[in-house]
Amino acid sequence: MQAPKWYIIHDTSDVISPSLLVYPNRIKKNIERMVKIAGDPAILRPHIKTHKMAEIVKMQMEMGIHKFKCATVAEAELLAQCGAQDILLAMQMVGANMRRFFRLMATYPKSKFSTLVDNLKTLEALSDLARSKNAKIQLWIDIDNGMKRTGIPAGRNAEDLYRNMAINTNIKARGFHTYDGHIHHSDINKRQKACDTALEPVLELKQKMEKKGLGPIEMVVGGSPSFPIHSKRPNTEVSPGTTLLWDERYGNLFPEMGFLHAAILMTRIISKPGKNRLCFDLGHKSIAPEMDFPRMRILGLEHSLQIGQSEEHLVVECENAHDHEVGDVFYAIPMHICPTVAKYDSVLTVEDHKITGTWKVAARNHKIII
């Protein structure tokens, strides 16, 4: 008798669809894989934007990971509530978020917080706030090495900005943060070359600043596709995030990385709207819709075409639609897991083909308490 596939739930009668399922044993293996690739948990600073869950943070801490990266004040607060030692909020604080950041530091003194700047105006505003609160804020320069989303290119302006940070008595200058999310070559050799080329001016700037006595300069570099490359660099921290749950897009692009799919959507057929068509309860509200079709791999319907999606519905065209009935259960791996997780208040944990509990997506919203 053939064993059931790893993602199958034996009894789905009480499982609402759509639901997001996570598999703790596979998450644990992904964390172990991250540590093995990095070579040392001390150089890992995983991003929590993918999962936003305390349980996954604690699983990482149990394996010796104590530095984390996040994108929102709520994610930073969740990390502090978990007892994380070193938290980098990798989003430049503006407006009310500046004051919230200082409240984080005051509320959770056992955690060390830092954040990013990429311009003198923001630096001065944060310095003024620190002075008014008789506090000291830890900052990194956000270096743009080709992503062209945030940050400042490695050059004279970055040099001046870091010098201003280093001499400011209200600021502790930590170093450089750079994210190379624009590099996603499937070929590892091409990816290696692109990563090295993009980082070269950043490393040159680091060396120049340290020669001027403005070091030591720490480095936080890269994301999931590039962290195996950057983890081989000395004195460098790396920030994988998607690696914890993995998704179909990265699974296709980077099979050599060896991570396991650990998050699955359970969905049901809710209608059969015409010949060769099935409609699932998997609309924009249930899965990240920002990419072109296919937005997921529907397991068992790999050769189907996703032809339409609205808020609650996904319409699929397949030649064997007649083999399936309204109410049938299917499982799907999202192309992009990070914004998919954020659509759910909680996830269901699955072990040995059974639902074993729920985990709250605690930092789903932009605010927890602060």
C-alpha cells in the first residue's frame, strides 16, 4: 500500500478552507540546513518577515540563532517578546515610527535594537530624538548595491553619512546593511559572480572607512538566494528568510539549496463552471496575487492552467475536470510565501498527517502593543 504524500491530512472534515498549513518537522530541517550552509549560527541573522511567528523564532533560538532581522515595529516587538538578543529593524524609521522605535528600546531593555538610515536628514532626526530621551541609538547605513529600492550607493555620500554617524555621541554606528534581492540567477556560478560584483564597492568602502579609524564596521548582507555565497565571507552576517518555509518560486530557481517546502495551502473545489473548469476557494485574499499566473502549484493538477482569480475565487482549466467533484480537497504550494502568510491570522500545524495545533501569525499586523 502506497504511503500518503507528506502534506496530506488524513481527516479534513473539520478543516476550514482555505487554510495555511505548516509542518514543524520540515521547518526544523530547514533551520538545520540554514545553520549547515552558514557554518555557524552566530553569522545568521534570519529575517522573520516570511513567517512572523513566535514559535518559529523560538525554534531558531533553540538552535543557537540569537540575532534577527525584521521589517516592521510589530515584528521587532515580537522578537523582543521571544527574548531575541539582537534585533535589526531593516526599514528606515520615518514619522511616528521613529518614536515607536524608541519606545521599543525602553520597553524591552534586554534586547539590543538597531535600525537603518540612508540620508542625513533622517540621521539628524534620530539623533535629536536620542538626545531628547538621553538615549543612544544603534544605526546601520543602508547601502544600495543594485536593488534600487532603498539605500545609498557606496560612494562619497555614504562615506560622509557614516562619518557623521561615527562621530555623533547619540549614535552607535554598527556598520553596513545591503540587500541584493535583485540577484536571483538560477545558475550558482552566475549568482556567485553577480553577488561578488555587486558587493565589491561596498567592501571597498568598508576598508576605506576602517583605514580612517571609523571601524570596526559590521556587515549584514543578502537574502535567501545569496546567503550561501555571503556566508563564506569573513566578518559578515547573512539574512535568509524564505528558507524557513520555502516556496515554489525559490524551489524552482534554487534546487541546489536543499530546502523543504514547509507551508501548504489547503483548498477545496467550490464549483465546476463549465467544461474543463474548476473553481477553488483560493482568491486574492488567500494567496499573494502580485505575480502573474501561476500563483501556486496545485499538487495533483500540475498541468492545469490558472486562468482567473478574484477576491475569493480561483478558476482553473484542466482536461480531467470531470474526474473531480465539488468539495474535493487539494493542496497548493504558493509561488510567494511571504505575503501569503500575512493573509492569515493563524496557521495549522501538521504532524504525522494530523492537525496538531495552531500558531498565531503574531506580527501580521503593523502593531502589537507599541
